[in-house]
Amino acid sequence: MDTAALLKSVSDPSDFPDEKSAPGLRSLDHALRCNICGEFFDGPVTLPCGHGFCSLCIREHMRQESNCPMCRVAAPESSLRKNIAMEEAIAAWTSARPLVLRLVSDEKKSITEREANPSTTPSNAVNGKKRKWSSEGTFTTQEAGPSKVQKEKPAGDSRKNSGQSPKSPIRVDERDDEVEMVNTSDIEEADAVDPVVNCPMCAKSVLESRINPHIDSGCKIFLASKGQNVNNWLKIFPGRAKGKEKQTDDTSNDVEPDRLPKASYGVLKEKKLREMLQEHKLPTTGDKATLIARHQRWIMIYNANLDRAAKQRKTNNELRADLARWEETRSFKKDQVSDGVAYQEAHKNEFNQMIKDARKRLVKKETPEKSRSTTTHAAPSTSGPSNVVAGGDDDNVADSQDES
Amino acid sequence: MNSRSTNSSTALRRLMTEYKQLTANGSPDGMFTAGPISESDFFTWEALICGPKDTPFEGGIFAAKLTFPSDYPLSPFKMKFEPPLFHPNVYSDGTVCISILHTPGDDPTQYEHASERWSPVQSVEKVILSVISMLAEPNLESGANIDCCKLYRDNREEYVRIVKASIREQLGL
Ligand SMILES: [Zn+2]
Ligand SMILES: [Zn+2]
Ligand SMILES: [Zn+2]
């Protein structure tokens, strides 16, 4: 069960029904994702061949091979161009996604109910038609049959419907607060009643009450504050104890910052390396190999960050925190093991937390629907191989199913 | 506003995504299943592969262990048939030798084309499909089990007989 819950917490195209029942939704969700990491493009860049990836994903690949992972056409790192239109499309889709999932799930629910109880839907009983997504992406049968779990609300009644025409009422349920953004200025007052937790997926700070919709959104929304990640390195920057002070950071001015050039480390003395690190306010501890690796990684994440739209960019302090976390993993790898098994073993707490959170989700989301869930996700077995179970496409919108 | 923190969390997330998609979509023609052996370890999977039709492997079901590195998918995973499989491209310990699981830097045979090697957009599904076609058509240029290669080349009948016998034995017939 835990595995099933964990899987539900991962956002991916199979959250949507298959192409037959909801044409285009899966492909849309897929088209906006990076084929290396499987997530929505983060700082999308395009190669000369036309293929696109997250800036950091492709830069990591290009340290090993200067080519496109899709078509293998040669491409140097300098040929990467950011894709602003793609980034805007992703921002729009990630904010629309929870609502679309909700609508799809409601539609599925309503089909299930009609099938289970055809007498309540006279129009369907007469012509024997089922409600289906048409190729235009609208419901082909619009009659609002009696429904126990849903309410019709006029568009104006709900914040999230504000963009909709009043002529086309959207079915929503009572929990209509999920697309509300958290006002970060409220966080401190809210701390006592609604503690900030670290998301098991992205490790960022999220209000406990928002953790589920946050994960649903692919970790894009409901971030509580940006300060959490910086903790480790606050010692290095005691003057910046608050992550909030974005305006003091050097990425906030209006001038587009320059990309950092690569250095040829072979000829550099350790002293010079330390100076170069100091220039970027990075730690200068460690042997020469560590200094070089740190500087290389810094240049990579710094340049990748510039492929994000200005308002999506991380501050330099956030990048430093990312670098610190990367070093932790790296030194761990180098000193002890090289495989993920041992990594996961050593980070048991994180994974346990992840499973605990997932279990919370499961209890919260599944209990109310047990009564009618004859076709829930095939729960992968917990011992022995977790077999893949084919079919049951329409079960995959479970992610967004609502309490009734 | 991004959800990446370290390489390993990228690996874990990517593995969860792959598993979720395999669970949701199944494999083509139900030719294989794959998933983590236990919920506490997403970096070790077991795959069960059906022997492809019209080959000596037809009727058999072959278990393989997949071991993922912490920088997956930048680096490929390892695949090992347990118990080992008698096949020209499988080492005697069961490890699969196939170009899609080799990075450009590690080509043991020098016979492989760059276009067939690992890249971070490959996946468990693509690799297993390649392994299934490898079962049907061994690649003698990058042999891993030399005796088996010779047998396959020089005495196909005996090769088929040994493979079929091992499948019957595996099924307890
Ligand atoms: Zn990516
Ligand atoms: Zn390409
Ligand atoms: Zn998150």
C-alpha cells in the first residue's frame, strides 16, 4: 500500500485518462516534461537539433557527452538556448493542472455513478449513451444528472472559477481551496497552528496543510518560504539569517547577469582556486579535487539558473544551498558507496518520512471512497516483485479524487 | 520554484515515475513486468520477462535483477538474470551484455554503435524491450558467453536443445 501511495504522490502523464477517453491531455502533460528527469522542464533549453531538456539535466549529460540524448546529434554546451515560450506554457499548465485533474476525476465519478445507477439518469437510460470526452475535449453529454457527491456551482461562486465564462458552470466540490496560493507573509503567524514541513519530494518548506496539493502540483506551488534550504550555510552568511531577504541578493537587480565562463583547472594553483571560490562566496575547504569539483558544479548550476525566467530564478544563496546539498551527496558517494541502495539505506529517515507522508495521504484520500472503490489502483505487492498490472487506464485519475 | 535538489533525489523521482507509468500502462503485449523488490528500496528492481514467441525461449519466464546507480539516469542500470540464462550475450553470472546498457566510455567489445548505447532518455522499458529482441536475435559480435556463441554459430540444434531443456527444468517439468 505504501508503494501505491508513493506512486500517487508522483506527478506524471498517466495521472490523466488515456488518449481515447481524454484526447490530448496525456500528450500535453508529456510534451511539457524533460525526458531525462521526467519532470516539467525546469529552465527549458533547446539544442540545435530542436530537442529540449531542463538546463541542468542537459548540462550534466554534456559533461559526459557533447550530444543530444534523444538523437545523438553533436551539440556543445554553448549551443544551448533557453526556451521562454516553453517555460510560460509550463507555468500555465502547472497552475491549471490541479483543476483539470479535478474535472477529469469528477467526470469519471459521474460516469461511474451513472453506470452503477442508470435509473437516475433517464436520458442515458433511453439512448444508452455514456458520457464521454469528445474530441474537442468537452463532455459530449451535458445533462447534469442527480449526483450525491457533487454540487453544481455557478462559476462566480468559487475563486478558482474566476476565469470561466458564467455560461459554463464547472462542477466543483467543497474542497475548492487547493488552487489558492499561500501568501508567504502570513506564514509566520500561521506557524503555530499549521507547521511548516519539508516536502518529501523536493525537500522544500511547505505548510503541513498544503503538502498534498503541493505534491499533486509536481512541487510547483504552495511553497511556504524559500528560507529552509539555506539553513546549512547560514553559518557562512550570518548576516543573512533570513531567506526572505531576496532584495539583498545580487540576482535581484534588473541587469541580466552574465554567464560564468568555464575555467581550465589544470594549470591553476590551489590558492587561485580558493580565490575563485571566494569571489562567489563559496566555501574554500577541501583538497584541490574538491575545490575544482565545487567550482565546476557552481558554474553549471549558476548558468543553468540563468535559463530560468527571471522571476523563476533561484537566488545565489539558494544556489549555494543546492551546491552544499550536492556536495553532501557527492562526498557520501565517494567515501562510502557508489550505488543507490546504500544511499537510500543511509537516508532511511528521509524515505521513511516520505512513506509516512504518503500513508497520511492515502488514509486521507482513500478512506472516504472505499465504499465505491471496486477499481482502485492495483496496489503493488510489498514482497516479491511488484508486478506491473496492465489496463485500467481510467483508474489513474485517482490522484485527484475527492472526499465526498 | 524547482523540485530538484540532489542527483539522488532526481534518480529516486525518475524511478518512481517509470514505475508508475509501467503500472499504469503495462508493457507492450504484457511481455514483461518490472518493479522494485521492496517498498523500502527503489534502487533494486526485479523484472519478469516472458520468452519471446517463435524462439527457443518461448514458454519460459525469466527473472532479472536491475540495480540502479544513484546518478541514474545519467548512468545506466545493471541487469542480471537470476538464475543465469544460457545465451550468447549473457555472462555466466547472469549479467546482461547489451549495448543499450553501456556508456560510450565503457564498450567492452568495441563493436557497438554509439547510437545504440545508453543515454539518459533510455528507460527500463526500452532496455527490457531491447533485451527481449536480443533473446530472439543474439548478437555474436559482442558475445559474453563464448562457449554459447560458438554453439549458437556451429550447432544451432544443440543450442536450441539446451535452452529448451533449461526452460523445462526451470518450470519443473
Ligand atoms: Zn530534466
Ligand atoms: Zn536531438
Ligand atoms: Zn515538494
